[in-house]
Amino acid sequence: MPLGTGRQVTGALTLVRTDPARPCDTGDLDVASNIGRRVGPVIDNARRFGRRREVAEAMQRNLLPALPEHGRIQLAARYQPAPAGSQVGGDCYDAFPLRDGALFLVIGDVVGHDLTAAAGMAQLHGILRSLAWDRTGPTGAVVDRLDDPMHAITTVPMATLVLARLEGPGTGPWTPRWTSAGHPPPLLLTPGGNAQYLEAGQGLILGTHLGVGSHRPSAARALPPGSTLLPYTDGLIEAPGSDLDSGLGRLRRHALALAHEPLHTLCDQLCDQLSARMPLGSTDDIALLALRLPVR
């Protein structure tokens, strides 16, 4: 019996009876034909879903940039798609050197968890790169400039992000200057077993259109040698049935326990341990960007 749909035959079903005393009759043929009609669309749908997933994964790979080499500073990043959905979403990270020698860092999250959200983040990402390259002023001013035309030139209704400039000579010391547009605060791990959320520089999310004369704040903090900075998206801290403070506490505890590990190991284990709490039907993806300064 053929397996497939009206558009395409994808295979065949063969049934064999070895007892010559019981040859296949009309009823057997009807059953086999019914099986073929039911199985064919299932196979076709699986093939179509597989093609869609391949497209989504290819899009995801192209949206996530390769991290640069920046002197002795280590960089690592992870993107983990949601267990459910199109295997791609609105979370994104980026890092690249600016023309004044500073290192640009950003992590963001567009409302939604599908291909539309991913396309919107790609639009914001391109605009943000241009603004960061063109403007050397406070990070809050860059985010304000991004927010101003967002509704006119992108399909993004709202988004959150943390934008930072890491400034300092090749030998240090280094100072990040950052602005948060409604995004969860980055986690700072310092030598000696300390962990602190950088809650300064908080402003409204993108898409709110601040009034004339209003500006998002910027913040700065000198980092000691050997520090690790962890910007992330909310998929790493939010879990059904758990409040946000509990999620922040879990991230802090796990990160402290892994602080001595190599940066790539820290990222892998942190994502694995925290995503294990998420249900299989979760639609929230995870993005994590990690930066580690040299010890001296």
C-alpha cells in the first residue's frame, strides 16, 4: 500500500501472510488501505516539521555572532532554544570591539518566542551595532536613540536589553559602563567567592518611548582582576511556580559553585543545571554571555 498524501508518495507498506490456508481477503485489503491512508499524512507532517526545524536552526546560527578575541579577556556565550516551539526565539547576544578600543557587549530579549521574535531581534541587532559604532557617549543615550525609531523601522513591539562598554587598556584596569532597558541585572563574580547583581543603570524597557527630556540612566563600576561578568536572559531564572527572587538566588548559588571552572565549562554547566528545572513544554529560550578578566 502507498504511504503519502495527495501531493507526494513517501513510501510503501508491505504486509505478508505466510499461512497459505488463510489468504488475504477483501477485509484485509481494506484494513491495510486504511492504515496507509492514516500513516501517510503522519509521515508527511513529520518531514515538513523536520524541514521547518532545519530552517529555524539555520536562522538561529546566523543570528548568533561569533565572539571576538579581545586581548587577554575571555568571552563565551550559549544559546539554548526552548523545548517547545520553533527552536529559535527572540533572545540574542553580541560582542565586538569599537573603534575607540572599548568592547561592546549586549544581551537582549524581544517579546515572543518564535520566528517573528527572532526576525525582530535581528532588526534591532543590526541597528544597535550601527549606533554603538557611531556613538561614543553614555550607553543610556545609545539605548534612547534605539528606542526612538523602533516602532517605525522594526516589527518589535517591546524588548529588554543590557548594553555595556568595557573600557580600559590591554593590561587593565577595566570598567564596564552599562544601561539596562528593563532587563534582569547582570551577575558579577569576583575573586574571593563573592557574587553580586549589578542593579544600577536600570531604565524602562524598549518600546515605552520616554518623554521629551527623559533619559535612561547609565552606570559604571571598576572590576577587580579575575572577575567574571554574566549577562543573561530571563529564561535562565524564570521557572513555572517559582518567583523571580528564587530564580535569581538559584543562579547566584550555581554560579558561585562554578566560579573556579574554566569559562566554557561554567557556561555549559550553568545552562544545564538551571534549564533542567524547566518543563518540557516551556517556550522560553536562554541566552548567556560570559566575560572573564585576567587575574593580573
